[in-house]
Amino acid sequence: MMAGRGGGKPAADGGLARHVPVLGGPAVEFLNVRDGGVYIDATFGAGGYTRLILAAANCNVIGIDRDQRAVAAGFDQVSQAEGRLVLVEDRFSNLERVARSCGYDAVDGVVLDVGVSSMQLDEGARGFSFRLDGPLDMRMGGAGPSAADVIRRASERDLSHIIATLGEERHARAVARAIVRAREAAPIETTGALAEVVSRVVHARPGQIHPATRTFQALRIFVNEELDELAAALEAAERVLRPGGRLVVVSFHSLEDRIVKTFLTARGRRSAGSRHAPEAVHAPMSFRILTGRPVAADEKETGANPRARSAKLRAAERTAGPAGETIADKLLPRLPSLAEVMSGRRKT
């Protein structure tokens, strides 16, 4: 991905400094954190947003992350919170179910920081980055097919479609063709091997992003079904937020931001009757949009953390209107599913 979720710089003692989340200040401000409130940090990561929320008021936080290592690393923060933080290993699409399992039928805020975390990018063994050679994995959790599995099984047509759509790579067809030819000679099982294959057909000028950036981004989003997860999480947040509760989403990719914008636009307007059916009942809004334009990181933040440059924050407040019908399928680009690629089946 072209950006990651926050980062940490080496501290004076040689360890990592405290994690600083991208747009952390605006995110907590839009959440309107208050005493006695319950908030879901649905992409816990290194716990940066959770730390800011807990510091803002005497409230409780449910932290969710599908990455077992992130959950394990957060145990110290759970202890320090003295009963105000519960940390759960799960997908953020299941945030409603997680909240209910923690004893809450409704919550006061949900924050989503979508995408790959700096911790994942900076660990070569996770296989997220072409900068560090390692196994071609890319899974945020430990289950399911890896990126190497997708490279091995996907047809040239599907690879081209995935890379063009999720990576917005102009040379997707050439990349897919190069991958298929290379795997016929030997399996592509490391990040270095894939980056080398892509670099044969995508040539970057000095100062531009690495030739493999968009292909790696596309595979990571596809392997982790990130856009499906995001669409489902938005609808889950709509169901679990109480009236007046806030939804805050920080995204780093144009496809992610488009899904968030489309969802909030659909939920933030009233359905009108037509001249053919003037008696139609107007469906009430379920969200009041708080950000007419997405909030971006300022110069100071991008200077300290270049990964914040592509970050966009959108926020909305839950109304008393009922949750709308599911529109997840309408939010997503048309692509074969991960299961279809691995089984060789395609939708008609």
C-alpha cells in the first residue's frame, strides 16, 4: 500500500517510540469522546487511537484486530488501562458481534484506520513489502490463502483484473503476463522474486514509487479481502452505534475512501418520493455527515510521517433513523472472490 497506519521512530534507548496514529488528534476530536462512553477501535494495530481515546475521558474501549501479534503486543496496554480496555482478536467486519459479546448492545463511537499497519510493513517475514525480502505471505491474520497461493492459482485474466482494479496499475496486463511466464519456470514464493518479475515490465523514473508498489498493494488488499471487510464494517457500525454516536474512518487508498464516501452519502440523505408516488414515505437519514470534505494530515504530520500524505478522514454522527438495507455489493468493485480464484471457479 502507498501508505500505512501510523508509525514509530527509534527512541533514545534503542526501542520503539510510542505509536503515533495518523490523524489521531482529529479522529478523537470527531469521536467526541466523553466520560462513561464506550468506543470501538476496530483496527487496534499498535493501539495508538485507543491510547488517545482512553486519555481523553473516563471511558471504555473495545479494541479489535485480526492480527494475533498485534493483540499479543497490546496486552500491556490492557493491563495499564485497569479494566477500561478489552482486546479481541477478530475481523473488524464483526465489530457488532464483538461489542455484543462484550456486553454492549450499542456504543458511542467507532474508529476504523483502514489498511496495512507500519508494524506489518516493517517486518520482512510478514511478506507485505518489496523492500524486505521474505516469504510472499501478506496475510493480516494467520488463516486463508497467502499471496503466493494467489500468484500460483490465479489465471492471467484474473491477475490482470485484480492488479488493475485494486492496484490501479496501468501495466496490469503486462505484469500478469510476466507473472504467469515466470511461475511456469519456477514458483514465485518470495517478495523479492515477485518484485523482480514486476520490475521487468514496469519501469519507474527516479523519484517515483517502486515499480512493484501497485502490484503488492493489489495483492494485499485481495488476499485480506479488505474492501469486503470495510463495506461490512461500515454497515455493522451503523447497526451498533447509538443515536449521537460517531463513526470515524481514516483511509489511505482511493478505493477505500470511495467506499466510505459512497456509503455515508447514501446514508446521509433522505429518500424522496417521486411524482409517480408522491405519497411515498421519506426514509430518514441514518447518519449526519460531519466532514463535507475529507480531513487530510497537515504539513507537520506529513513531515514527521510521510505515510500520512495519502490519509483521508471522514466522519459522521448516527441519527435516530433505522439502519438502511445492505448495500455492500454496490460499494465493491466487480472482481472474482478469493474463494473463486483459489477454486478455479468464476462468476458468470
